[in-house]
Amino acid sequence: MDGEFSAAVDRLVATVGELQTLSIDELSHPQVVAELNRIKQAVWAVPAVEHRLTARLVDEADPHELGATSLKDVLANHLRITHKDAKQRLTDATQLGPRHTILGERVRTELSHTAAALAGGLIGPGHVEVIQTFVKKLPVWVSFARRDDYERDLVAQALLLRPDQFQKLADTLLAYIDQDGTEPDHRTQQRRRSLKVGRQQADGVSRIDGWIDPETRAYLDVVFAKHAAPGANLPHDDAHTGHDDRSTEQRHHDAVRRVLRDTVTSGSLGQVAGVPATIVATTTVTELERAAGWAHTGGGNRIPIRDLIRMAAHSRRYLAVFDDHTEEILYLGRARRNATVAQRLALFARDRGCTHPGCTVPFYWTQAHHTDDYSTGGQTNIDKLTLACQPANLLIEDTGWTTERPGNGRTQWIPPQDHDTGQPRTNNYFHPHRHLTDHTPDGDRNADDEPG
């Protein structure tokens, strides 16, 4: 490439290459920090040059001549950047690059104070982003002259502050300018509210994502103030040391966990799925004695045995599935229609979730179902009960399906003859080990029983 500009770029590239090879061993630590600051200033100034180049493309270039349908595609493809970054470069060039009229006359840059500070390497991309967002959020009634004053004042503060500090100042100034703010749109807030809990990963953790409304945020602020302060609400493993090395996000997590635990163990939630609204879990005696491995919860997920035992210190109900439920009467005959709490817990330990083939609904969202129809003489005995979700229960009532529990102890769902396509009769979703232990060709119907 020819020309003075290209020659200057060549020198820039060569200088960077030289800096990469020069020795830095003779520099003292204060000198290292000083050189980092000088390099930062140069790096911060480079985008101002890019804005000039991009602004020229915006004013003059035909993207089709450059092999693309838009300038955004030109930048993304030729610079190997994302379309999002390309769009931001075009925005920056429009706001911070040189501007011209249709006749080619130079006019004032939209964010002139910001552009000048950036060209001098006095502020960086983080500061620029804060100013751009501030200007965008200014109320429409703010005059152009006043907007210019606000931008100039913000740039002066940006010279002194880190971007995170500068963001707080800009937010405060914006709130002062528009003290009433935009009228809260309750319907929009309620439409946007969401909380998504992802699938549990192999290590047991789950990802949460979503939006909370102002009321929920207010509750969380109180929870964080009470339980998320450094040194407060330390996890069990760190409580004896008194040291708190948790990040802010980890303290927030532990605060929410504390409130959820206190709520669940308070007993104020009533019942869910016919048992006290608390955590129920099932596991093998061997894993319980070893205090290792995983327990299966009524929510269809897993929890480490070590955690389950520790949680039991707050509420014996956590181990109700293993502790004392056999002392309650499980065989009630025709004395009552609804299953008892003890029977519900026993059903959880045995079935874990809905027994309809292919169903993945866990225990908390199931009902106790009579395999022999109660209305025609079925009894509320543990060997005549099974777990079923509401749609599966309705399937029995409305379509002629029937259920039975033969000698192998697994609930079978029998379709009416005209619906029978040879589909599975039993559900192994909550008992995946059966796929390894069942060796008969028709294993789901005839395999021997094994512990649940």
C-alpha cells in the first residue's frame, strides 16, 4: 500500500512487533506500571483513527462493490469480527467520527467532547460506552445545548474515574435529570418476569437465568443485606475458620439458599404431592452408610448424600423416607380413599415419579393412583397404589386404560385393545439401571423385581 497513511500504519505495526521482542528485564516495577499506562493511552487513541476510516465508508462506499450487501457485512467479513461488533463500529463512527453535509462540508461531530478525549487516549472504550448510553437515555425534552453541557461534564469526570465508577456517576446524574423517570409499565414488567432453571449437570449444579420484577428485587435486596454480607452466613465447610473468600455472586447464592432452607424447614408451606412440603429423598442403605454417592429427590434431581445428611440436622423430615415411616399403617384397606403421608413417602421411595411409560414427571407433581379402581372396590393398600401425573390419571378415567401391579412389583399400564401398538407397559425413566439389569427380550414386562 502507498501513501503517507499506509506508511504510518506500517510504522505502527513495526513498532508493535519491536515492542514484543525488546527486553523488559531492566525495568523496575514502577517503570513497568508507567509503561503499561503509556501503552494503554496509545491503545485507547487508536479507535479514533478507526472512526475516521469507518466514517468515510459510511459517507462514500457502496457495499456491493466490496462484495457484501451492507457495510455491516463488509466490516464483519473483512475484519473477521461479529456482526454485533461491526454494528457497534458503525454506530461509533457515526457518533464519534467526522461528519459532513451532502455537499461535503465538515460539521461538528455528534459527541465532540468524547471524540476529542478518545483521540488523545484520555478515555477508553468503557468510558465511551457509558457516555453513549447516557445520551441515549436522556429525556426528549432536554435541549441540544444542555445535552452538550452534560456530555462535556461527563468527559471531565471520565478522566478521573474507572469505567465502573463512572457508570455509577452517570446513573446518578441521569436519575437527577429525570427524577420522575419513565412511568413504570406494570404490564410490561409482569410480561418480562421469568425464572428458568436449566437441567442439572453431571456435577449436580444447575444454571438459572431470567428477569425479576421490582417487588422480587426488593425482597432480594433485604435477603442480600441480611445474609450476603462478607463473613455472614458462611457455608458449613468454612464456618469453623471464619475466613470468607467468597465472591459477591457466591455470597448472593448462599443468601438465597439460606432463605429457601429456612422457608422449607419452617413447616409453613403446607403440603405438596400429599406429603409435607419439604425435601424428600431416596437412596440405598450402602450409600447412606458410606455417606457418599447421590440421593434422588422428589423434584427428579440428585443431591449428594453428604449434603443430605448435613441438611437432616435442620429437619428430620429430610430422611423421613428412611426413618420410622414403617411404624405407620400402610395397609388401610377400605378405611380411607386418600393415601397417607407414609404411603406417599413409600411410593416415592419405590417409584420416584410417574409410572406411565415415557413420562418424566417427578414425585412432587404426581398423585397417588389406585391400580385397582377405588370406585369398583379397589383398596388403599401400598401394593395397590402407584404414582401417576394428572394427565396419566385422566387417561385412566377417559380412555379405557387400566393399570396393574403383577408379581415383579412394577406398575404396568395396559392400553385398550384398539390403542395397543405393542408399546412399553412400564416406565424405566426413573430407574435407568433397569436397562442394564433387564436381560429378557420383553424386560419391561417380565423382568424380576429389584430394589427401587
